[in-house]
Amino acid sequence: MRTIGVVTSSRADLGIYLPVLRAIQAHPSLRLRVIATGMHLSVEHGLTVELIEASGIAVDERIDSVVPDEGPNRVGRSIARGLEGFAVLFARWRPEVLMVLGDRFDMYPAALAALPWKVPVAHLHGGELTEGAIDDALRHSLTKLSHLHFVSTHRAARRVIQLGEEPWRVVVSGAPALDQVATHQPLAREQLEAHVGLSLTPAPLLVTYHPVTLEVEQAAWQLEQLLTALSKTDRPVVITPPNADPGGSVIADRLRSFARTHPRTVLVRDLGTRAYFSLMRLAAAMVGNSSSGLLEAPSFGLPVVNVGTRQQGRERAANVIDVGYSAEEIFEGLANALDPAFRRGLDGLTNPYGDGRAAPRIVARLAEVPLDHRLIAKRFVDVAAAPSELAHTVESCP
């Protein structure tokens, strides 16, 4: 049995991971070991480690990392605390392969602590761009600390190879979150209304807004512009909370205040994947700067008003309407998104992030890759040699 240690740090990555976790559990030659860290273990962020257990997956290890601090200092101190925790863990126990996802500062310590132990790292969602956030640098750094790359698109694969990674290490798997979309059983409207505590007639707006970490000084003004635009709508508004980036607590407090003073608005701390996808299916539009508006929303044909620069550079489908930060631009974007003609134009939309069969591709590679010196001893491939070699990626989605 080959043990795959999976690092999960928040409700956001858990929704992406779940198809992969279940596929690992079902594979006859793989053993799953889940390591919870980051926001999962933070009372401030809802102690979402309970969501992992509620999904029927055991939590084997817990690395407490998020510090009770605010601003940029939280990131540095949390990385340091997480690094110490993972170092202690790996001195006691190590998986055959360690899996990390994306671009979060609470993922970074796991890969860094694994480096001196020569633990192979499998990285999901590398090669993407979010030029408005420090996540961009963390994502590319995780690529260089990793030995296997499961990317969502061919463009992302080219970027990973451009960073010097050998093409045989790269699999264009597609986005694992889309596997759940393919099998999603939506809640009935009445169940969903009971879950969020709000009437969802007419169809609501789904709002998720995170700090823009390269523009944190403007966070208060940016959020007020969004709330001004939302206050003009006559639709129900369902808001999900921000992540633990600098400025996240301030944004969360202001969103709670807005929800309390607007009777058709609710802030739901932990929706869970099923309710979240059910809302995406039911909503009139999505507003904010979450990656889910670009990754999952196209599969629902859901119009998205993407605010500001946080997702700048990320691939997007025709459902995305990019706007600036001013209330006028956001409200105009909403008007366009709610135009029935715009929604009709999204019929048959193809999601650029895959076909909903990522988990089988990822797990097949995890089970078959030789865990040898070739995997650990990385060779830098000069960019001039990369394009012709890209065709030799192990497997790719259509």
C-alpha cells in the first residue's frame, strides 16, 4: 500500500479535493492519510475540520498554524508556525507522496518541510495566474518544490514547463472540483432556503469577496463599493465569508454588519459543497472575486461579475463579466449579468477547466509513478526545449 498524505487547509480546498480523496480511498493500492491545517483548525473561521469528518473522511493529523494576528504579519507568523508543525510531523511519520493544492500560504510549509526528507510532492492547480494576489508567487514556488504536477488546463501545463519542470512530470487532469459538478445532486429550493435561512425567491445573488493582497491598503474602499452596488438590488443576497488573508477579518466583520442591516441578505459561514453548488445552480448571478466564479460557475452556465484584479490572468469562459472596483461599474456589470439575453447566450458553454474526470487521472498517476531517484532528483528543462516536449505529458483531458 502506498500512502498519500493530503494537506487540506480550508473549506475552499476541501471542496476541490473531495473527488480525489474518495478516489484514493477506493483504490486498492493506495492508502489515504489526511493532514488538516490552516483555517480548518481556527475557531475564528468556523473550525471547518468538522466538515472533513462530516464528509466521511477521517482526519489523521492536525497541524495548527494560523496565528491570531491581523495584516501581513499573520502570513509570516503562520508560515513559521506551520513549518515547525510539519517538521515535527515528518520527523515522526512521512507519506510516500505528499499532496498539496494551489496557492495558499498555509499549504506552503508542508511542501517546504518535506524537502529535506525527500518526500515527493504532488501539486494540484499549478501554472495558473492570479496577478492581484500574493498567491501567485506562492503557487509558482510550490511548483518548484513539487515533483508531480496535476494541472487544470494546457495553458497551465505550458507555464509549469516554462518554470523548468520536466514535461513527464505534468498531467493535464482538469480541475477536480468539476468531478463533483458532474455527480451533483442539488438540494430542493425549500431545503436550500432552510439551510441558509432566507427565502430565495426571486433567484438570489451569490457573493464571495476575498482580500486583494497586493492592494490591501484599498480593501475598505473596495468593499464599500461592492456593498453600495449590492444595496441597490431587489434580490436576496447570500454571502460566503472571506479567507484568512491579510484584511480578511475586517472584511468579514463588515460583511456581517451589512447582512444584519439588510433584511434580504445573509452571511453563511459554512455552506458545504452540496449547498454551494445548489446555490450556483439556482442563483441569478455570482458577484465578487472568488476563483469559483471562473472554475466551477461555467459548468452551471452561471453569469459572474468578477470584481477587480484578484483573478487577473486566470483563464475564463464567456460567463465572466470583468469590472473595476467602483459601485457604478459593479452595478452595470450586474445589470448585464441579469439580462436574460446574456444568460441565454451561455447555453452549451464549455468549461475551460476540464471534463469532470480529473480524479481518476490523478489517482492513476499516483498509483503507478515509480517512487525512485528520478522522481526526487529534478532536472531543470530550459524553456527553449519545452514546447516540443509538451506533447509527451503523461495524460491529458480533452
